[in-house]
Amino acid sequence: MMYNLLQYLLHLPVGLVWLIFLVENAMITCGVLLLGRYFYKGGYTAREWGICAITNILNTVVTYGGFWLWKQGGIKVSMEGSWRVLVDFVLLFVAMDLLMYVFHIVIHKTFLYKVVHQLHHEAVDPKPIDLFVLHPVETMGFGSLWLLLLVVYGFNIYAIIIYLVVNVIFGLAGHLGVEPLPAKVRQWPLVKYLGTSTFHHDHHRDIQHNFGFYTSVWDRLFNTYR
Ligand SMILES: [Zn+2]
Ligand SMILES: [Zn+2]
């Protein structure tokens, strides 16, 4: 099915493919903001909407970049639905968590903080739209890391899709503004090591700690966990 879909895109005019990817990104953003409304009742400023729109356009550039690289043979994906879906998903989850941890530390501890990342930290108490309130350099940095990983290794296409969904869920969770999980659940064996709403909210409150996204594993390992 995925194979047919990708083949179909190949035969469409380039402009239409761009439009499809833009609509896809906009729909993901709408989904995040609609789900977010359930938790955050306040409104957003025109400036936040503007930055959110720019982030969507840049995410579309990254999406098209991935499609283009696949078309050129730079990114290879396996299409079969087998045990590789699970293995590749775990690989993507762990690898991106580590890469983003390192990238996040770099944009905090260098001149890049003031120039790039401070924008995201204007929110001391994050709200759903803050997931998209990112400096263009930051959006492209995360996007490049993502495409680089896909070039290095040919992941399973279903693992990629599941990962992308999970990525959005964690992104939304981190900027919900409230903690939906009861304290007891957050102490469960595996959940304990996941990047919960509280985990990323605490990063906005104290920028010296909690640089991870999906897990607190790297923060625990490198002593930046709070
Ligand atoms: Zn940060
Ligand atoms: Zn954040």
C-alpha cells in the first residue's frame, strides 16, 4: 500500500506534491492544536500563529527533501511489514532521542541559545502551539538530523510512519501545559524513563536540565536530569 502511494506521488506534478505535503503538515498542526485545546483553553497571539506558519512551511521543505532524496536513491526504505517494523521503530526512537539530546545541548550551551533557541524558551509555561514556536534554524536543524539518519540507514517505511506519529504525540505532551498522567502511572517501570509532560515542562522552567525529548535516559546518564 505504501509502495503504491509513493509511486503515485512520483507521477504527480512537483507543485502538487509540495501542496500535498503542506496540507499534510498543516493537518498535523491542526490535530495537535485541536487535541491541545482539550487541555489549554487560552488563545494564541498573531506572532505565535505567524511563527507556527513558518515552521509548517519549513517542515514541508523537510518533507519534500525526504521525498526528493528517496526519489534520487539517497534514502532507501524497506516496504515489507515484518519484524523489522518494530526493530526499526525502536532504532529510530533511540537514535533520534540521542541525536536531539546532543543538538538540544549544543543550542543551549553555545551562542546559538541567544540567536536561535531562546525564542522557544520565551514560554516558561509551554502551551500546545509552542511545539511550533521555533526559530527557522532550529526547525531546519532538527529536520536535517532526521533526514541524515534516514540517509545513513534504510529504515522500514511503517516504522518511519509510526515513529513520526509518536514524535508528534511526545511533542504535544511536552507542551500541554498540564500533566495528564497521574503521578502513580509516571512511576511505572518503563514510563518512568519516558519524557512526560512534566519532564519537558520542567525544562522550560529550568533551562539547565532535561534536554531529552522522548526519554530521560540521556539526561540521567549525563547528569542533566532533574
Ligand atoms: Zn531548550
Ligand atoms: Zn519546549
